[in-house]
Amino acid sequence: METTKVSTVSAIQAVKRKSGKTFAELAQETGLTNVYVAQVLKRQARLSPEAAPKLRAALPGLPEDLVHEMMEPPRRSYDPLLIQDPAIYRLNEAVMHFGESIKEIINEDFGDGIMSAIDFFCSVDKVKGVDGKDRVVITFDGKYLPYTEQKSENMVSKQNKE
Amino acid sequence: METTKVSTVSAIQAVKRKSGKTFAELAQETGLTNVYVAQVLKRQARLSPEAAPKLRAALPGLPEDLVHEMMEPPRRSYDPLLIQDPAIYRLNEAVMHFGESIKEIINEDFGDGIMSAIDFFCSVDKVKGVDGKDRVVITFDGKYLPYTEQKSENMVSKQNKE
Amino acid sequence: METTKVSTVSAIQAVKRKSGKTFAELAQETGLTNVYVAQVLKRQARLSPEAAPKLRAALPGLPEDLVHEMMEPPRRSYDPLLIQDPAIYRLNEAVMHFGESIKEIINEDFGDGIMSAIDFFCSVDKVKGVDGKDRVVITFDGKYLPYTEQKSENMVSKQNKE
Amino acid sequence: METTKVSTVSAIQAVKRKSGKTFAELAQETGLTNVYVAQVLKRQARLSPEAAPKLRAALPGLPEDLVHEMMEPPRRSYDPLLIQDPAIYRLNEAVMHFGESIKEIINEDFGDGIMSAIDFFCSVDKVKGVDGKDRVVITFDGKYLPYTEQKSENMVSKQNKE
Amino acid sequence: METTKVSTVSAIQAVKRKSGKTFAELAQETGLTNVYVAQVLKRQARLSPEAAPKLRAALPGLPEDLVHEMMEPPRRSYDPLLIQDPAIYRLNEAVMHFGESIKEIINEDFGDGIMSAIDFFCSVDKVKGVDGKDRVVITFDGKYLPYTEQKSENMVSKQNKE
Amino acid sequence: METTKVSTVSAIQAVKRKSGKTFAELAQETGLTNVYVAQVLKRQARLSPEAAPKLRAALPGLPEDLVHEMMEPPRRSYDPLLIQDPAIYRLNEAVMHFGESIKEIINEDFGDGIMSAIDFFCSVDKVKGVDGKDRVVITFDGKYLPYTEQKSENMVSKQNKE
Amino acid sequence: METTKVSTVSAIQAVKRKSGKTFAELAQETGLTNVYVAQVLKRQARLSPEAAPKLRAALPGLPEDLVHEMMEPPRRSYDPLLIQDPAIYRLNEAVMHFGESIKEIINEDFGDGIMSAIDFFCSVDKVKGVDGKDRVVITFDGKYLPYTEQKSENMVSKQNKE
Amino acid sequence: METTKVSTVSAIQAVKRKSGKTFAELAQETGLTNVYVAQVLKRQARLSPEAAPKLRAALPGLPEDLVHEMMEPPRRSYDPLLIQDPAIYRLNEAVMHFGESIKEIINEDFGDGIMSAIDFFCSVDKVKGVDGKDRVVITFDGKYLPYTEQKSENMVSKQNKE
Amino acid sequence: METTKVSTVSAIQAVKRKSGKTFAELAQETGLTNVYVAQVLKRQARLSPEAAPKLRAALPGLPEDLVHEMMEPPRRSYDPLLIQDPAIYRLNEAVMHFGESIKEIINEDFGDGIMSAIDFFCSVDKVKGVDGKDRVVITFDGKYLPYTEQKSENMVSKQNKE
Amino acid sequence: METTKVSTVSAIQAVKRKSGKTFAELAQETGLTNVYVAQVLKRQARLSPEAAPKLRAALPGLPEDLVHEMMEPPRRSYDPLLIQDPAIYRLNEAVMHFGESIKEIINEDFGDGIMSAIDFFCSVDKVKGVDGKDRVVITFDGKYLPYTEQKSENMVSKQNKE
């Protein structure tokens, strides 16, 4: 199946390359964030029925069977060696070195819970720093999920069992 | 901090041992599932203000400072060598061998999403099999979380930025 | 051999896709749990002589040689990278974080033993939570296996030797 | 908890050393296999109420609180570096190199199932080879466990749910 | 040295706990981001001479020798098991699954370069989503660093050598 | 070279499958143990000149070039993922959990040495347990190898050097 | 994509081999360091528009589509087994054994910061040692990057948000 | 137990250091190879009853209880980080890079078998090279162990069983 | 490139097999050690211009392009799974268990330095042991390399820089 | 032994801290490179008899027993987690990404050989880049070691044997 994913993604990428469009332009035309539209084109996210016509319009070279495959829930995965690329290592470095602080601030400001990575938005933006130089701004915006207290009376599956 | 957790948990376990009560009894007295009350006693889950008086009543030997510590959000962790114990390995074996099937059934029956491990209940029950022998029944009951389609217009953090 | 398994499974999946049937429907028609019928179609479980005609009826497009191969004991395996998919990671997270509690409750409620992963049932169900939202319920139901006390007089292979 | 296990085992070993008895003698006096009695003394197996008086008789120096601890279900574990010792590596080498053949012979001679490691006996014996030299004979004797076909009608936990 | 770091950090945390202040309050009083002030208190970032008096004012219980140690460049590190905590795993999951898309968008929008993790800001914020629910917003803001083309004439160390 | 081994083994397996014979029958006809004859057919052991005619007689479909290749010393290897299969994992579990006890019993009963995995026999047998149920009996029978005391006068290669 | 990189690099290497030119000569003709020109030919660095005509002149056999591909930002990666080669292992050994000293000298001589691996030069040179024998000199020359103090007022992305 | 080994070895090393003797001298006085006497002092080999008086004579400061402990079969082990030391890495490098050639030469010159690491001698010697410079010569001298053909009639443990 | 190496080596091996010559004979005819000539045929060592005509004479079937490729410096590597083969594992076991002793004897007898694995010889020999049985003797013979004291005045590259 | 190293190093570091001297100053006073003097103080390199008096003069607070220990050959090692620190990771990143190019340039410019990490110098310097900004320059300067062709007639240890 993984082999299938690889060849699907490489077919989609070829269409994008031929179109000459950037992810920024595709984001604009589909109303999706730039990161999300890239994920859709890598089969890391599902193309919704609502977004499909917009993508077809933006990338008219996309064959219909690819569009259909893109509408299926993908198996999400990544090449573990990806972390060798410095652009990606820096992200990982930040997360691992800042992770404990981020967790404790979530605990203080929200309670005992986490940021969802499913009900989640991500975008990449360009801003000028105080020194006038370009800066990369990556935003992770996820729903706060509090840990449920597991009371027996609220465990519906258990209610049914008894 | 990990060292702190180890000594806290071992103090709590000593109180439980002295009380002579089982997790089943503690679950009954606190209204929590048996797995969850065990997690609270291992500092893998936070003791809620509502459940604290019930636990104090169930385990009167519990010192007040331990009760207070149990009400803080814990750092959740586990000993990776735990998987050597056959009782725990079998669970892991089931998850890894059945995982792909479970994922695809979720996709077919619910859509493109996952079972939450945060808004989540777990319990262990005993039933008689068709051969009259004891069976262990473990129930995982988690909220279905659909993947969000990341539309720029819905990304509130991005709205604010512009 | 692994290569053989991959191509067998992909042939079976193609038949299922063409049939348009879900695992739920196949479970209904074969009398198997939804997870188990998915395992059979992934060559993670053996198709029994009794179930074979029902599966043939449910998936008439299945070539006879595939049916025969499905009746052989498979080598059970999984792609270790599977754990990257969030739907599967959450399951693993639950098992590893709750594992020690589950083991101790089995010890208290059953004795010194484990839940079998061989004499074992698994299913995925959909229920409504107390908030009316969909929840995924995964049930692991395995025979309780007590550790044998290894008395020399009960070790038949040793009796024969002397 | 692991630390507790280490100090318990080292106290038990000291008693054994002082007694001057071998595992063979302890096996004889308790009616257990030589491997199993060693496992009990390492807290890798539980001492049964029936065997406890025999062990007390065989090792009168054993303090009563250690005997009680030995009657609790242990957390089974091992030091992963153990495999460096050549005596243990050779066992592992045999299992990994012969494993696939053993599995296929079980399939041919018994069916689709495994040898239980729970309902299981193990012993070490000394025999003379055809060349008159000493040979180590290790016997693994485990119950055959066939994979259950997961029929919905036999899944008791599911019956209860509906 | 690592041991030193552990005991330093635990002393600092005790002071913070006694003060009853949150990271948000400390950030406010020191003019630092909430994540950065947490990093300073975990010895993952150096306390600057300029910020030191503000931190002393905010945490008057901080002994002077700790303040001095906090002004030294730390060895940056993290416990690899940290990733077991769901709050931190979700961050890692997002980075690894979205990483390739983020890298390619940086390439399209900025050129062949990376986001610095050294000239870098990080903060955690709380916003309301379009459904009125709380969301965690984590911002990574790092200087764009283009890869240098390594022309011999610009390699000053080489010029000196010849 | 590994690729060669894979294709050789798969050709041999095809011959066996066509013959309809089990490893038990092949063991009977060649005078080898059931595990060993399986190892020969997987190129994990060398076919001896003495056994070759018996194997040719047992499997007349075996091409002569395969027979010749089977008579070469193989590179012994295994797929590390093999351990995922429960039948093989249980063996590994037993070895790792019982290993230290087995080593110490060898030390007590034989001296400071090991069980050879080279001058070694292995077989799988079926017996009825005391409860009348089938049991799998795996026998490891290896020559006892005592560690040599390395006296300079016995080191022949050193004698020659001086 | 990785597969694409492998075949691109092997095509480029073939052109170089045919040309009979060394990296030293290519460095001379392009004005790049010898290590950098090798990186460009391995798709580990991007060929700049300015350098492209010089490389075309130096390697006239290079097809135009390869030149264009070489001008795209590459995914930077390496084969982890590369470290087996003694020439590369020695480099890694030096870095790991000397790393802590290098870090502390940077801290003493520059401040709390690092050597950039992005704004970075590398070259290999040959010198005669004091004993008149050849020595390999590898120079790493990277911009000093001081850690930013994360003041809220300087976090532009945050300013925009409020 | 490992902790015991560490403190035993460190006590033995202290005696050796005080004695001022080298391993070469101890080898001379005990009649053991230099490597073996070092192994005995590191509890990686057992001190034989025959060698004990010679070692006592060579190291009169050795307390009698240490001598007795040295006469027990040790658990053989090593620190996995040992491989970081360049002197030890070079050995490992040689073995891994030359291993396949060594194996094939053993096959050609001896047959299908291995060099024993149990009936084994090892020594370190100093010679002058053809250039008059010092060279380290390490000799591994182990008994050739041919793989046994596993004939059922020679498997004594199996004979007994039937 | 690795793929190239695999196919080159397999072509060379085929020539050797056809010639019917052993490594011992090739060593004799080329004047190289038996291990080294095997390394040359596996592209783990470079064929020197001086040895090339002798190898051509010994293996007349060797195509000229292979001979040329064999004269290039190879990338040295090995399959990490090689260590599964018992013949190779025993070597590794000896190195890891004896390594620390070997290092300390080098320190005592030579000084602070190592055995080179580059200016290095290796051979496999057959001797009769004191019991008249065959023994495998592996000799590692490497130049002693003392660690250089890094005096600034002797660092030529640094002299040039100032 | 490792524990000894840790406490020795921490005692030496305390002396250095009290002295208020930098590695640059110590290098100046001892005539060693800055990296090497740091290695000596971390017990990663041996203090030579010639350098000892200079170090004693530079750090008069150094107790004599520490000086003596520093003159012994150390076991060279490093904490594998060191690579988490960004200053050290960047070095490793450079080596792994540039390694293959460096190796091939050594092959082209010197022949089939490597840079020694034993007869080796390392220093850290500060230069101004073409943009006037500080740059870190790390120099690795190691003797070129050509691979020896292993001719039997040059293998002295083998000559002796015959």
C-alpha cells in the first residue's frame, strides 16, 4: 500500500510542477491553509468533497482517478530519515527542547489536557523581524482537549454491558 | 522530577496495601472505572476535586500532601521495559497486529478520524466464555475525533494575525 | 515470503473494493467480528473451512486460489512504521500508559495470569456518549490464562524421559 | 518497584548461598522443575501456597516476609544486556535461527496455533552424547493454543452489549 | 554535570512553586515570552544580565548563586522519554507529519534555506475557535537562514591559509 | 547474496508443496530431526553428501542444481521481524525470561561453560498433557562446552610464534 | 523522491567520470570550495544561477535537464550506513569525542551560541606535517549565531497577533 | 548482581595498581596469556583452583574472599559504550569489515563450521614491522567446531523419550 | 552506488566460482594474505597496480572493466545483519568481551595509543591444538599509533593561518 | 570506572573555575591547542610529562593526585545525549552531510586512505567573515594514512609463525 502512496504522490507532484503553481497560490484558490493544501497533495490529508471542485479548477491537469483516490482517508506516515534535512531537524529540535515548557504552560493556562493534532490548523508565514530581515513563522493551532475523568456512570459502553 | 514521581507512587501504593482494598473496591467507592482509579494511584491521571473526598474516605491513611500532589496534572510516562511482562506484551501484540484493521473499520464506519485517547474510558471486566471459562474483557471507549479540514477562514489564530 | 503476502493481500483488497462492501457487511454475512473478517482479508488470520463458503458468497469475485491460500496458517506480522498513523498510535499510547494498571487489576481479580491474545476476540463498535457524540468502542476479550506451577510430576515430557 | 525486586532477589540469593543447596536439590525437595524453582527464587514466578511450606523446609533461613512477598504475582522482566552472556546468547541464537522451522512444524503437526509460554514447563537435564561427552538438554513443554475463529455469536462480551 | 543541572532546576522550581506565580505572570514581569521564561527556569536558556534584575524582583526567593548559575550558557538537553507524554507527543506528531510540507513551502516562499532554531521565538497562546471552544496556539518564529554558496573567495579562513 | 538465498529457498519450498509431504515425513525418510530437515530446506543448514540421496528420493522434483547449492555452507540469517509472529515470540519470551536460571543451573550441574548451538540437536514433538490436551515439546540438546583456561603453554599458535 | 535523487546523482557522476576531471579542478573552474562543488554534484547543495554557466563550461557533457534539476533546493540526506566507512567514521569520532570541548570554547570565546551549519564553508586541504608527511586538513567555517533572548516586544509575529 | 561485579572488579584493580605489576608480569607468573589474566582480574573469566595459588603469590594483597569470588563462574558482560574508545572501535571495525571473508575462508579451509569463542585463546604481542616500527599483534585461536548433522538416531535426548 | 557494488561483487564471485580456485590458492598466486585477497574480491580493498597482473593471471576469466573497477578506492561497508551468522558473531563476541583487556594491555606495553586498522594485516590459519584437533587462528597485526600531543607549534595548518 | 572519570573531571573543572582562566589562556600557557587542553581537563587526552609542569604552573590549585591521574591513558568516551545540544548537533550534521564528499576528495587528492583521528590536531578560532561578522573556524588536521596492501611477505607476525 505504501508503494501505491509513493506513486500516487509522485503523479500528483508532477501535475503541480507542470501547472507552475505554488502552494501559496493553491491555498489561495482552494481556501485551505498553505500547509494543508500541501498535505492534501502528499496524501497526508483527505480532499473533502467541498474542496475537490476548487482543486480541480486550480489544477485542471489532475486526472479524475487521482482526485477520487485523494478523497479516501490516507494512511498517514513519514520517512523517518526526513529528520536528516536541516529544515526539518530544526523543527524537531525546537519541539523536543521546548516541549516540557509548552506542556507546563498548557497545564497552567488551560488545565490538565493537550493540544489536539487532529482538530488542528497549521500555516507558514513570512514576516519582517525587528532587524528588517525575513522570518519564518509557523503556527500550530489545535483544539484544547481536557483529559476526561473516567466516571463509571459516564462510560456508555459499560452501561450497555450491565 | 521522575524520581519524585517514583517515590510518590510508592508511598501511595503502601497506603493502598495497608488498607487491604482492591482497585475494584476503590472504583466502587469513588465511582471511577477500575483502570482509572489505578491510574490515579500511579500518578498517571489527575485526582479531581470532586473525587478527592471520596478517595480520602476510601483510603483514610492517605496523607494530605499526597492528596494535593495527586490533584496536579502529572507528566504521563511508562517504563519501556514494561513490555517484557507477558500480560502487557499480549496487549501490545493485539494492538500492533489488529491495528490496521481497526483503523480501516473506523474509516468505514465513522469517517476520516481517530479514537481519542484523551476523552477516553478504559475498564477491565470478567466474563464467562461459551466454554464456561473466565475471560478478561478490556474495553477502550474514546470519543471519535474527525480530522479538521484546515480552511484558512476557520483558523482563528491566522485571522488575528492579519 | 513476505513479498508473497503483500501481493496476496493487495489482490484480496482489490476484490473487496470492487464489491463495494464494508467490513461491517462482510462481518454480517460471515458471522465473524468486523475486526476478524478484516484480519482474514489481510492474511493476519486463517479462513476456516466453515467460513470459506460464506466468504465466497459474500465476495464472489474472489479467485479460488486466493481462497485456498487464505486457508493456510499465515505468518503474522505488521509494518513497524504503522505506529506513525495517529489512529494506531492512540491505541498504542493507551496500552502503554494503562498497561501496568490493567496487569494489576487482572492479578487482583483473576490471579497470577494474563489475557490470551490467541483465544481472543476483538470488535469495533459505535456508541453515543453522554454528550450525544459518537464514540469508538474497541473490545478486547481474551481467555484468562493462569501461569502453571511447574511441578515435575506434571511435566509429561519429562516423565517420558525417565 | 524494580528496585524492590532487585533487593528482594538479592536477599533470597544470599539465603540460598548460605544453605549450600543447589537448584537441583531445591527442585527435588519442592517437587518443582529445576528451572521453575530458580525462577521462584528470582521472583520471576509466584510461590504457590502448596509449595511454600516445602520451600520453607528446604531453606529454613528464609524470613517470613520474603516468603509472603514471593507469593505475590511478580512483574516479569529481565536485563536486556543478559544476552551478552554467551550461555544465554546461544539460546537466543538457536531460537531465532530455528524459529521459522519450529513455527511451520507446529502448523503442520498441530494446526494454526502456538506453544503457550504460560501453561508451560521448562527443565535442564544432563545426558551423555553418542560420543560419551556431556550434553545440556533444555526442554520447553507448553500447551498447544489454537487461534480462535472470532465468530460474533461466541464473543460473550459482545452478546452482553446488545 | 547533568546531575548538577537536575538539582539546579529542581531548586529553581521549588522557588517558583513557593511564589505561587505562573509562567504567564513571570513572562509579564520580565518582558520575556512565556515559553522562554520557562526555558530560563529549566536551564534550557541563559538568563541575560538585563533580565536578571527583573527575575530577581519577580522571584525574590531565588538565591544569588542560582541566579549566577542561570547566567551561564547551559548544556541544552532533554529526557528522550519526554515524548511519551501525550501533550508532547502531539507536537512531535505534527512536526513529523507536516515537516515535508513546511520545508517545501519555505523553499517556495523564501528560497533554499531554513528557519533558525537559535534566532528564534516561541510562545503559547489561548484563543477561542469558530465553535467558541478553547484552542492552544503555539507560534514558532525563527529567522530565515539561506544556505550560503561556498565560494572560495568568500571563505575567510581559507584566504588566511594561503 | 541474500537475494539469491531468498529465491533458492522459495524454489525449494515450491517443490515441497507440490510433493504434498510434511516435514515429519521428510524427517522420517532422511533420518534427520524434523527441525533439521526444515532448516536444510530453508538453507539454514548444509545438506550432507550422505543425506543428499535420501532427500532426492524423498523429493524427486528437486532440480540437481538446487541439490548442489544445498550442499554448500550457507550464510545463516533470519528476518528480524520474524519475532512479531506470536509462535516465535513465545519462544523468545521463554528464553529471555528463563535465561538467567538456565545459565545458573548449567553452572551448578556442569561447571563454567555453555550449551553449544553448533554441536546441537533440535526437535518438535507432540505429547498429551496431564489434562489430556496436546502440548508442544521443543527439545534443545547441545554439547556442553567448558570455558578453556588460557594457559600460554597450551596456546599452540603462540608456541609457533616464539 | 529519494529514488529520483539516487538516479540523478548517478547520472551526474557518470558525466564527471567521463570528463576525467577531479573535484579540485571543478572547484578551480567554478570558484567554489572543493567540498561544495562535490555537494552540488551529489544534490546536497543547490547550483546557483551564477555558478551554473561555469559548471556547464567545466562539464559540457551535463544535459540541460540535469542542470535545471541541480538548481532546485534539494532534500538533504545521507545513508546512515555511510558511517561504516573508516574515512567517515574517523570524522564522526573526532566530532563526538571533541564536541563538548569545542562547545565550551565557543561559549568562552564567543558567548552563548553556536556555529551555523547553514552559513557555512568547508574545504579539504593537503599540508606537510612537521615530519614531512602528508596531512589532511578539513576546515569548518560557520557564522557564529548567538541565541536570541526571546523578549515579547521583539517577537514580531506576536505583535501582529495582538 | 551487576553492581556486585563492578565493586569486586574495582577492588581487584586497586590491589593490582598497588602491586605495581603489569598484566605481562602477572601472565608470566601465572602461566596464563596476558589477555586471559586481565579477564580473570575483570571477572570475565573464572580463576581455576590450579591458578589460584599462583595469583595469590603474584598479588599477595588480594583478600581471600575476593579470591573465592574469582573462582565462581561469572556472568560475562560488557559496557556497550566501550565501543566509543578508539582502541576498541578499531577491533570491532576490523571484525565487521573482514568478517565475511574470514567466514568464507573457514568454510573453504575447514568446512561448514565456526571458530569457538569458548575453547579459545587470545594474546596481545609486540613485533617490529618491516619498517622497524612497533606493531600490535592480536591472536584469536579457537577450536574449529563443525556443525553437527542432526540425525535422529544420534539425538540421545530423543532416544530416551521414545 | 551500493547497488553497483553488490552487482560488481556478484560478478567477481561468479568468476572465482568458475575458476574453482580457493582464496588460499589466490593468496598463494598473488602474494597477498588469504583474508586480503578475499577483501579485494569483495571490493572491500583496492587492487594495486602491482597485484593486478597477478590476479589477472590467477583468474583469467576476469573482464578488464571489472579489474579497472577493482583498482578504484571502494566505499567500505558491511551488511549489519551479517552478525547473525554464528561464525561472525563469535568474532564479535570475542572482541566485545576481551576488548577492555586488550586496550589496557596495549596501554601497558606500548603506551597511550591504538592498533591501526588501516596499516593492518589479517590472516586465517589452521593449526592442531594440544589435543590434536583443528583450530582456527586469526591474526590481527596493526601498526601501533600513539596519540599525538597537540602542541600548537606542531599544528602546521594553524601555523599557516597566522 | 566511568563513575571515577565523572568525579575526576568534575574536580578538575572546579579548579579551573576557581582559577578564572579560560581554555584560551590555558592553551597559551601550556603550548597546547585550545581544544586539546580542554580534552586534557576532561580526561579525554593524557597529560604528557612535558606538559605537566606547565599545567601545574597555570593551575596551581590542581592537587598532585589529580595530576598523576591525568597522566594515565584515559578510556575515551562521551555521553550519547550530547548530540542533543545544538552546538554539537551542527558539527555532527556537517560531518554526516559532507562526509561522502570529503572521503572522495581525500581519495582523489591523496589516494586510498583516511585522515587519522589519532595523529590529529584540532583547534577552534575566531575570524571575521566578508560581512564583518564573527565566524567560528574549526580545524581538523590529521595525518594521511594510506591503506596497506596486505602482502604476506610484509606480515611480520606471519613470518614468525612459519
